[in-house]
Amino acid sequence: MKFENVLDEINGFGKFQIMIIGINFLGRFTLPCHFMLSNFVAAVPAHHCDIKSFDDEGIFKNLSWEEKLLVSIPVQQDGTPSSCQMFVEPQYHLLLLSSSNVTEMLTVSCQNGWVYDNTTFKSTITSEWDLVCDKLMFGAISFGSLSDRYGRRIMLLVSYISALIFAVASAFSTTYEMFAVLRFFTGFCITGIVIVSAVLSVEWVDVNHRKLVGVVDSFSWSIWNCVFPGIAYHVTDWRWLILCVSSPLILSIITWRWMPESARWLIANGKFEQAQIHLKKCAKMNGAEESSPILSIETKKTDQTYSYLDLIRTPKMRKIALSTGILWFCLATAYYGISFNIQGLGLSIYLTQFVYSLIELPAKGTVYYLLDKIGRRPTQMGALLCAAIYLSVPRTVVAVIGKGFSSASFSTVVLYCSELYPTVLRQNGFGYNSFMGRLGVALAPFILLLDEVWEKLPQLVLCLLALTGGLVARTLSETRNRFLPETIEDIEQHTVGLNKVGMGPNKAAHTDESNVHRKMEQSL
């Protein structure tokens, strides 16, 4: 019988599955905090040139602070002091109301560093290392490949421990270069948590509850994202903020001991005895011990290992890889392009971050309803196309709605892709997709800088990316009510069973039962 039939016999969604979801829910607390950390640790406070070099002049010493700024720093069109320019020498005549023409006065770049407004932030990496003015400017693949080779569970632990080490180390950085390198490796490991935990959850539940698990995992992101602004509001020193949002990883490491290995992965890799142990534990916790199965699952026992090249060796796998890669890139760029623009709305960055997170909750609730009503593909397409429509309108409220739709699309794509890739390549597929998404995340801040060319250009680019993603989603197959594919042959030969509406997995597969057992005997 197929693995889904076994899950159905031992209650494919019981206490055992709830335990897995709970452990992952706790472990995912740190994910949105680290992904959105740059909004706070790299925030650019209001700043202007340090004018202490003018203090030697007698007249200058007797001026008030406001008068010192007036004669030392050019005023911008919005009435605030320039952030990057200062006068060559004090312009005392500006103290006279009649002296307003400053276009011919000589200015230079800041000569003695900058002075920062510490009202909102006590310290950021921007203010500590002066990353302003002229100083502005591949983990998913590795964890995906390793967890397909060595198992989901062990790589989840490696992700937890390494993420904690690099995150804590980054909080003690002494230079920006050191910080950048350590944050790169932190992101490397955090991404491992994302892709491994998502796949573990999906592989342990039956067909009818996959959408629930996918949406709950996605909800964990939004809930913790709502909590994050409150933490950032009270912890205004960037070093302490990193330590605060990294500390839950300690609890994740402790709870990892109760996380089971994926029985589906064990079976696909010929480790039937270990799979039997985990399935018996599942049956016992779910109150179906009397139905504890003797493993006779349709599979091919093989020592073959798979790599990223297997994603493109066969025609249908090639199509899936190309389409999902583009989809993840477009979606991640649009989502994070909106998320990173919390200073561009003119509101408190804490309030903006909270509202952006809060809007995700009803959006994902809607996704839960639509995934079975209209299917994965229409939901994915519709969410991205709606995001594109709302992103085309330059209004704050509309931008928030666009964020909701992009979030709904993200909630869908994680579940959708886990159902598209076969078990033997699922983690590789997730790793590749997440890598494409990380490219989009890296590109998003640079897209926001396009407002120097044209104010509306960043929003236009994000709109076009969301539109492209929606059109690409149309090329993917529908996976609603279908069993998870186990092998590449399942994809190429399109032999994945359909869990028909109104029928349990056993009934849906009944007509193939004799053939299934015959193949089992040959493979085992």
C-alpha cells in the first residue's frame, strides 16, 4: 500500500502530528525576527554632519545649537539639515532673515563623521559604523541537499545549533565586515530551519490535513512577526536585540529530542526498520496501536543518492524546477520589497511593522478556505495577481493590502511546492526554491533605492514581479487531493494517486491494490 494508506490506518492527524506542529511552531519563532532584523538593527536614524571642528571659533561658541546648525549645514527642501553635506566654513550671515540664498555657498562632504538622533534607537549598526551617505551599499542549497541525504531530523538540529552560534557571534561584531560575514552565515542556517521544518510537517500528515499544516506553519511566521515589533520597541540596542531574538533557539534545541525523523524519507531511502519504529510511535500516540502497520509500502529499495542535477535531468522535473524557481524569486522579491519599506510610509516603523504583520493573518485565513475550494494553482495565481494590482496604486493603505496578498501567496507556495516535488528530491527542491527566494530578498533593498531615479519606480518593479509570478504559477500542475509523489518516476509517469472527494485514501487506491502488493514483494 502507499504511505498515505498507512497514515490513514494510524490516524494521519492525531496527537503525534500535533506534537510535530507544536515543536516546529516554537522553533519558527526566531525566523521572522531574523529575516526582518535589518529593519531595526540597520535602520538609518536622522543624522547630520558633526560640526565640532567649528567650535574653535569664538563667535561659533556663543551660538545656540539651532544657530550652529543653521550656519554650518545646508537646509534641504523639506526644511531639515542635510545628512551628508556641510559648509566649508560657518555662514554667519544666514542668521539674518534676509539672507536666504545658499546656492552659491561652498559645501563639502562630512569631514568629522556624523551626529545621530537617538530618540528612536539607542544604537544601530548604521550609527555605530557610520554606514550612511557614500558608505551605503547560499545557505538554502546546502541544507536542502544535506537533508535529502542524511535525513530531515539531524539537519534540523544542525540548523538550530549553527544558527544560534552565528547569531550570537554577530552580536559581538567589532567591524561591519565581521558583522556582514556572520549575518550571512546566520541567514544560511536560519534558511535551513525554514526548509527542513516545513517539509517535516507536511511529510507526516495525511492528504486531508496537508493544507492545515501548511497554513499553521505559515501562521507561526505572522504571529511571531506581530510580536517582533514589540520586542524591538523595548530593546533599542542592536546587539541586545539580536541576542533576544536568538535566545528561543536554545528552547528549540531542547525540544528537538522529541522530533521524529520523516518516515516517508526513511522508506524512500530503504530504512524500513527505522520507519517502522516511528510509525508504531505515531500509532500509539494517536490511539491506533491495534492498527499498527506491518511495513509493506510500495517503494523501490535503492542506495541511489540524489543531487540538484536530478531536478533538471527529466522533462517534467525540469519544468517544475524552472517554474517554481521563477515563482519563488518573484514572490520573495515582492514580499520583502514591501516588508523592507517600513520607513517609506512616513509612519512609526514599529507600527508599520506590526500592521504589515497583522494583515497577514486574515489573508492566510482566506487561503486556508480557498486551497480546497478552488485548488492550489488558482489560489497561488489569484493572490499574486491581486498583489500586483494593489502594488500598482501608490497609496499607503493599498500597499498594506498588497502585503496581505503577497503573504497569502507565500503561505500557498510553501505547501504547493512540497506537494509538487517527490520525496527523494523534496528537500533538494525546497533548497533550490529557497535559494531563488534568497536572491530575491537580496535584490529587494536595491529595488527600493530606485526611488532616486523615479519615486514610483520601486513599486512598479514590485508590481511587475508579482504579475510575472502569477503568470508563471499557471504553468504548474494542480496538487489538490493528490498523494505526495515518492519518486521521479511518479512525476514523469504521472502515477500519483488521487484522493477523490468523498473517498478515503484506502478507497481511492483500492483498484490498484493488487498491483501495489506485487510491486512491493519485488522491491522488498
